[in-house]
Amino acid sequence: MNSGQKTFDSVIALSAVFVALVFVVACLAPWIAPYGLGGMESQQMLQTPSPSHWMGTDGLGRDLLTRILYGARVSLAVGLGTALISLLLGTTYGLLAGFKGGNWDHLLMRVVDIFYGLPDMLIFILLSLLFGRNIGGLLVALGLVGWVRFARIARGQVLQTKELLFVESARALGASRGRILLWHILPNIVGPVIVTLTFSIPSAILAESTLSFIGIGINDPYSSWGTSWGTLAQDGYRAMRSYPHMIAFPAAAIFLTILSFNTLGNGLRDLLDPKQK
Amino acid sequence: MLHLLLKRCLHGLLVLWVVATLTFLLLRIAPGGPFDSERKLPPEVIANLEAKYHLDEPLWRQYLRYLGGVAHGDLGPSYKYLDRGVTEIIAETLPTSLVLGSLAMLFAVLVALPAGLLAAYFRNSLIDRCCMSVAALGISLPNFVLGALLIWGVALQLGWLQIGRWDDWSSVILPTITLAAAPTAFLAALLRSTLIETMGEDFVRTARAKGLKEIWVIAKHALLHSLIPVLTVMGPLAAALLTGSFVVEYVFAIPGMGRFFITAVTDRDYPLIMGVTLVYTTLLVGANLIVDLLYGLVDPRIIRVE
């Protein structure tokens, strides 16, 4: 193992720690946040970081650290929720396409191609008009875009796997098609699907924070869940000239979270699929 | 070749039609109308507005009317900007977005090509690791964060460039870098990995065996071969640039189509949303068509197979 490999490993370990931290923060936000979510103090407006407000306060006197801690819940909920929806939709679709083969496969994948070619953000925005700008609607919109990746991966893996000898022998032993699909093919595509899952979490987080930043994301200013980091960054962006701390912290939170998930995904890919390295 | 071109064009038209139809339906069933406002309008006014925009007709007739208009280049009236049609608004704002997008694409290719080459040539060295770490950071950095960072650092702190204007060459620098960053990083990493893979191929060994210098082996033989995967991602990359332009135009207050799209979404200005969506799709279909043709140039085998 050379030194480059060691640095790489420690970077992955660091990312894993950060991801775990985001999880913990999201779960425990009400207990670890220094202030209440709705707490505003008109005497404490627009303060720069200080011992009583580590990340300063915003234009309404709300503690920024508290808002960022709560915001982790929005990001994680969106990331995980989207990943799960895309996983279920896409994997089922891809499995069917790959397993059926022939004209079915051709037709199903043509639909995937059309979706794949369109800009994600365009589809999110159009769908968000339909489903409304709440967390549920956003999850559905993001999921309806994200499934395409899973469909492609799952189908490709099925096509590869179903020609392998152990599948042929199962077939020769008289296993039903459903049994082959569930017991022999599915377990063999788990690796690449997990890698895709790891990468789809940060892209959902990125999409959500971007939409919130440009003002067409989740539109629920008094949510008991917390406010999206993207919305916090947008607030900060408006006040950036005089109060750069207001954008610095939310932006850092978004960047570090996405970076950690991506790094973790790369590490997992190398681990589960050494061929690709 | 002609056959291939025709087939691709037809496929492109099909995609456009599907997108137009789906968007049309989607916007009709979306809750909330364009004339919902804080104050409730009297029913007569609403009836008049609906009659003016043909919203009182049956759905299929509205749909046919819209498709007919699109075929003639008329994207309908805007609900928000009463004095201008959608076609006019797009004609005014599209050039700005195209300039920004093309500059970003150029930037991405011009930076990613040498960076990928260097990283592959000096693989596993310090240069390689630096390039790839920067690329990893670039892929994870949201463009609104980068844009804000550049505005804060370069424009506000250093005072080198002005922001909030779009009139001379200096005002395009920061938006171009912001838009191009993620595609550049992605392209460089992709080029590096394909180059390294290609280096193991037989024809590369032959080139080495005949005594070519390593740098020429890479630049002439391996690079050409590695362009195919790079071309493959050019279509999705064009999509990424289009999407990025919403955000970059918002951050830098550039009067392009993306910014109008975002305001159209908040205003529920349906004809404008549909028009912009169609233009984006057309651009994408066009980009993919060009990529397909370039494929044929880079690898003539593809045409013969088709």
C-alpha cells in the first residue's frame, strides 16, 4: 500500500465521519441546538460569530447554528427519500426490462433514454409545479428523475448476469422465472445498485438546495422540520455584501455534505467493484 | 450517413413532440392558475381572460392550437408580460444564454483536455493527485456556492471585476467559470481514466515499440481513441450547462432565458414555461445530433454498423 492509497483511505474515513455527523445532527437537532427553532431576538440581529452565537445571527435575530443544525434534517430527508424512491422505481423497471428482453426491453429503454437526455433541473421544476412546493412533492419530483439511473444500471447488470452459468443451471433445474429473478439475479446486482444509491443521495441534496437557493424549492418558511440549507444560503446571498458569514456557513454545510457523500461513494465503488478502478 | 442523419432527426422530432405534449398536459393539471391572485377577481373578468387566452375551449382544441402555433414558430402570448409574446421574449433572451453556455463549454474543453492529459501522463504523481483532488472538489461544489464565492472574493473583496452587469467581456468571466467548473472537473476526470485505460491497449504498445516519445503516444494515439467516451457525455453535459444556466443567471443577475424561466415558474406564466422548455429541448436534441455526427467522424465503424 503506497502513501497515495493511505491518504485516499483517510479521506474516505473522514467523509464517513462527516456523513455520520450529519445523520446524528439531523436526528438530535432539537436536543443539541443551542436555541429554539422559532427563537428570534430583535436585539440580536445580524451579529457576526461570537461565543453566544457561534455562527452569528440572521436578519431576524435567529441563531444561524441552530438553523443549520435543523436544516440537516431537510437535506437528509430529501436525500434519503429520493434515493429510496428512485431505487424502488428504477430497479424494478430495469430488472423487468433486462429480464424480459427483446421488444419489451427496447420499448422500456427508449422511455429511459428520453428521460435521461432531458436536464434534471427542468423536469424537477416542471414537476414541482404539479406536486406543489412542499417536501413530499419535492421527493416525488426528484424520485421521478432519479429512477432513470437505477433503471440503466439494473438493466445492464441483469443482461450481464442472466447469461452466466449459475443462472443457466438454475433454469435447467426448473426454477421459475420469478425465482430466478429474485434469488439468482437480484443478489448479484446489489453492489452496483448500492454504489448508485450512494451517489444519488448527494445529487438529490444538491438539487434540493439549488432549487431552494433560486427560490423555487420547498416553500414552507415556518416548518417545524427546519429550513433548507439552500434557503439559508439564499438569505445569506442577499446580505453577502455586508454579512458574509450568513452565506459562508450554509454554503460550507452544503458543500461538505455533498463532498463527503461523493467521496464515500467513490470509496464504496472501489471496494465493491475493483474492476472499475 | 444520410440515412443515419434522417433517423436521428426523426427521433429528435419525436422527443420534442413527447416533451411538448407532456408539458402541455402537466401544466393543465397543475393546481393553481395564472390568474390566481391575492385579491379574488370577479368571475366576469376571469371569464374574459379565459376567453382571450382560449382557456375556455376544450382541452384537445387548446392542444391542437398550441401545436399549430409551435409549428409556425408562435409560442403564444405571455400571461405576465402583456406587451410581448413568448417568441419575442425568448428571441431577446436566448442569445445571452447561448453566449454564456458556449463560452462555458469552450472553457470546459480547453481546461479539461490539458488537465486530463497531464494527469494521465504523470499518473499517480503529485500533479495527477492535485488535478484529481481539484476535480473531486469541483464536482461536489454547487454552482451557486462557487458563484457566490467568486462574487464575494473577486468582485467584492478584491474589486477586480464588477458584477450585476452584462455588457462587456469582463462581465462574462465569473459567470463562465461558475457555469463551467463542474463540467470541467467531470470531463478532466473522465479523460484521465479513459486515457489510462487506453494506454494498456495493443496499438498503444505498438506506438511505443516503434520508439515514439511517451507524450506523442498519448497525444496522438491514445487521445483520439479516448475521445469517444468523452463525446458520449457531451450530450448530458450540454444538458448540465443548460440547467446550470438557470442558477448562474440568477446568481449573477444576467438577463438570459434561464432567469426568465425561473420568474415564469414563480408567476405560473404557463405559455412562457412551455416555450422555454421547448427551446431547451430543441437545443438538447440539436446538441445530441451533433454529437452523433461527430461519433461518425471519430469512429467510422459506428455508421457502418447502423
